[in-house]
Amino acid sequence: MAVMTDTDTAVARPGRPIRWSAVIDHAVLIAGSLLMIMPVFAVFLSTSVSDVDIYRDGLHLSLGPHMAENFDKALFTQGGFTGEITGAKMLMNSFILGIGFAIGKIIIGMMAAYAIVYFRLRFATFAFWMIFTTLLLPLEVRILPTYEVVASLGMLNSYAGLSIPLIASATATFLFRQFFMTVPDELTEAARVDGAGPMKFFRDILIPLSRTNLAALSVILFIYGWNQYLWPLLVTTDESYYTVVMGIQRMANAGEEQPLWNLIMATAILAMLPPVMVIIGMQRLFVRGLVETEK
């Protein structure tokens, strides 16, 4: 009698049926990814050609010989109305604005949420809902009174004027309040028994527990600050405080001169790199901060 080996069994075993729903899902994801990536890829390749080639042929889908030269010009060529601003300086201004937004909004949001949840304030709930209703007022609604205050304080054309007026965040306050309300009361009582004061409890217990929330919010708020255009446009007339988003807009609107699209695209690629690097570097904590159910 013939003995069936493991190999014969593996060959004879019928294959798993194809899950067409999974195939369709992956096809949709791949198509959506290509739809998002292809324009960026075309812009990246177009940074490797001269401005004459772009005017003649449009966007390029092949690599040219001028990529290093174009990126060097985008970073270090002095230009603008004063002839002094560079792409590197605008990137630094955007980085300062993004970091200022992230740090300022997180600190103020955490402290406000801590006071609302853990201190016996008579109007704490009312104060929270007053803060929360500011989400209904976009920047455009309150921009004129905010600009008037900044101008009266002499904060125009300064990093303080760029970041401080907008660092209060109802979103951060709301998210931290919701998280602090999930912290067990037993933990608070244990800290009090051990002699931990309010600031020690905040510093040594709540901040470490909020690590994933901090990561998620810092990524979102950094990108929000990095992409700011309207507010920096209002409070800066000195080109040394221009952000990279403002610089790209000014380069595209060159007036009577022809825009140098190869340099504009190189600057746009450079403007994308810091947010992408922040997301990649903090991806794990960012995803955990958004999806953990207990948060």
C-alpha cells in the first residue's frame, strides 16, 4: 500500500479561495496612493530641469541634470524685495512657528485641562464650555481684534507676534480634559497619601501618562503651525520673518517677471520634508494616541 507523504498532502490540499473583497480593498488603496503620490513625484522630477524646459515642456516625468543646482539655489540664493531672504531662512522661520505652536498649545491646553479637572473651581465647567465654544470661531472671524492687540503691544515683525497670539487651543484643552477624566481617582488619592503636591502629581504622573496624547497633538499642531499663511501674512512686513509658505506664494506671483517654476517646485519639496520627517519619526506614538480606546 502506497504511503502518502507530506509533500503529496500539500499538493493535494485545495488552495484557499481568493477573497475578492480584500483584492478590491487593496486595489482601491493602491489607486488612492498613486493618485496622491504621482503629482508629488512629477514635481520632484521637475526640480531637476531648467526653467526653460518647464516653460517649453511642462512637468517632466524624467530625471534631468540640474537637481542639485536647483535645490542649492532654492536654499541659499538671496532674493525677495530686499534681495536678502533665502529659502533656508524661510524654512527656519516656519520651523520656529511650528515648534512654537506645538509647545505653546500643548502647555496651555494641559494646564487648563488640569485646572478644570483637578481643582475645585466654582465655574470650572462653565469655563471649559466657554473655551470649547471658541472652536466655532475660526481665525478669520477674530483676526482683526487679534491683529489690533498684537499691533498695540508692538509685536509685529517678531517671532512672538507670529506664535503667541494663536497658541491657546480649545482642541488641546478638550482632549487633555477627556484623558484626565479617565485617570482613576485611586491614583490621585495614592499620590496625595505619598505626599505629592499638585505640581509633582502633574509632572511625575499625568505628563508620563499623557505621552501618546502629547505625541499625537504635537504632530498635528506642528503641521498646523508650519502651514500657517494668513496670520504670518498679516503680522510680518519684514522679509526676514517670512515663512516658507509665504515665500512660495511670493515666488509664484512674480509680477511682470516669469516665475522660476523649477525653484518654486524645489522650495515646495523642501517645505514638505520637515512635516514628513516629524510624522515618520513619531508615527508609532502618533497612531497610538489616536486609536487607543482608553484615551
